[in-house]
Amino acid sequence: MFLDVLSREKLVRMLTNDHMFVIDSSEFGDWSACTAKGMFKGGVRRGNAASQSALLFGGAVHKGLATYLKGGTVEEAMSSTRVEAVSTGLDTCLDPKRTIEKAVQMVESYIHHETIMGKKIIPLELNGIKMVEENFALPFAMVETKHFGTIQIMWSGIIDVIALEDNVLWVLDHKTTSMMGEKFIDDKERGNQLPGYTWVGRELTKALDKRLEGAIVNALCHRTGGFEFKRFKLPFNQWKIDEWKEQTIQRCTSIIDSVGDVLQGDLISVNRESCVTKYGKCSYFDVCNTVPTLRDKLLFDDAFFKENVWNPSQIEG
């Protein structure tokens, strides 16, 4: 069943028919952590059916901030936060730390904090459009693959904001978190997401007479005793972005080849070191840990896993 579903899914259809591979930083992270995880989530599009309160909470806050940065009032920002949180069922997660009311309160508190501190985010405008919550899918590389011939890799995603500060551009990414200590920013500079956003930002603004310096992490922390807001600047030298891109192209080529290998009958490779991390078990732990004859039954049971509809590129295949 797995191979039949994989062969009919968007990933393989686009590789076969369009000679195109579209990936964003989130899916790239899944594939890089473990090929099995990437194959389950990005290949056959099965995501954990259990609601994830942290993601829903962050999504609601993002929606409110986007409304505000596009010119909405505080009340409109709070309203859009509430609407998003209700529509995604945040309170059904029964997480006392992440509720609809706390998401609304965080957005209101952040806007007031930003105003009082005089550190308002100024979105860049291109052709009269504020660069807030911008979807993108940019040509990344042309590669030769084992099974699908020449493939166009497209790097996709959503940029929270391209911000203008003192005539310098930054890609700004909102991060909701419950922890913000010394190690909060340690993994961001060497991670995949922010170098990728920086590459995208430079591509989108290369015709302007302003340089894009790097990325800003706009951290919104919710603690038991209240909120904390802090920004972290990460300038990126061009050599770092060039190195990131080359390494990412190599890894994307390996991902594409692994899909073809599996379709040819090879076993899916796994990274057992990522099955359980400091953040807990992988969401596919039980799938990999059960007997092979029962894996399809578990993976395609809607009570445990549902269709992954995430598509930031808005490209259909």
C-alpha cells in the first residue's frame, strides 16, 4: 500500500511529470533528520492526527501579527488571532499554557511593548505591497538524478516579514516559545531555516539599492508569570549562504534519489539517533517500531495520522 500511495502522490507526480522538486525548510528538516520521517510526512503526506498546541498557538499569534504589520489596528490584530485560534481548534488541545485567550493576550501585549519601546517593525514595500507573510517558490538549482533525469529544485516557504531598519533590510521571523535562556539562539545560525530565508530575501530584493544583512529572530516568550519579548540579529556573510546553498542542493539530490530507490524496491533508510531526542519521541516512532506487516495499517489509519496539507509554495502537482 505504501508504494502505491507514494507513486500517486504529489511528490512523485511532480518529479515524473514536471521534473520538479518543491521543498521548504520544514520538510527539508524532516528529510534531513530521518529519511523515513521525510518519506512519511513529505512523501505520502501523512501527519500526526493529534493536534499540536505549540504549532496552533504559534499560528494564531503569527496571524495576528501579520494583520497588524499590514496596517491593521490592535483590535483587528487581536480579532484575527482569535479567529485563527478558534478555526484551528487550539482550545481542544486542552493545553493550559497555550489557549485562545493567551494567544490574544500575547499579541496585544507584544504590540503595546513594541510601541512603548519604540521598536516598531517597518515592513519593506515592493510595488505597493508590504512584504508580510509572503509565499515564495524560487528556482534553486538544476540537478541530475539517478531515476528522474534532470530536476528543477524549487525552494519554497513563507517569509514572516522583510523589514527595513536604518536603511538596511532584514528577514524577520517570529518565534513563539516557552523558553528563552542563553541557548535559545544557539541553533538558529547553523540551522537551515534562517540561512534559507536570507537567501530568499536577497533574491527578492537584489534589484534594490539596499543590502539585506541577514535575519532577525523576533522571539515572543510566554511564561507562567507573563510574557517576554526579545529580538536577536543574525547577520550572514555571503560565504555562509553560498555554503548553505551548496550543501542543501547536495542533500536535496540525495532525497530525490532516495525516493527513486524506494520506488525501485529498496528499504527506507532510517536515522535511529533521531527516534528519541531531548524533545521527545518522533511522531512516527510507533510506525517504525511496529512489525512491518502492520506499518501501513497504522500509518494510513486516520485516527492516528491525517493528510498533511501544508503547501506554502501553493504549487499544485
